[in-house]
Amino acid sequence: MADLRLPQLPDRNPVKLSIAIMPDLHQALNDYAALYARTYGRDEPVTELIPAMLAAFLESDRSFARNRTKL
């Protein structure tokens, strides 16, 4: 087998989740999307922002990162 510098790419098939949220969280997400559009001059649907928001949250949680390897 060849010794490539690039490792095998991870699975990139999206997984669809369906959730129910409270009205106040829904409003907050819509407000965030509006602020995002004003900040970057580009409208993005909430459904496109949520995965990035969740990833940023998980990446910033040091306790989660420390303990994730123990799972």
C-alpha cells in the first residue's frame, strides 16, 4: 500500500435529524439568521446555520473534548 500524506477522508454523508424546538428558541434562531445576514451581507437559512452553530459549540467545549475520548 502507498504511504500517502493525506489520510483517508472521513465519511461525509450527511445525517438528517428532525427536532422540535420551543417557540422562543425558534425566534432566537431567526434573529440570529437576521443578524448573520446584516453582518455578512448574505442570507442563510436557519437550517444551514444550525450545523455550524452546533459544531462551533462542541469545538469550544473543552470539558467535552477532554472527556470525549473516554466514551
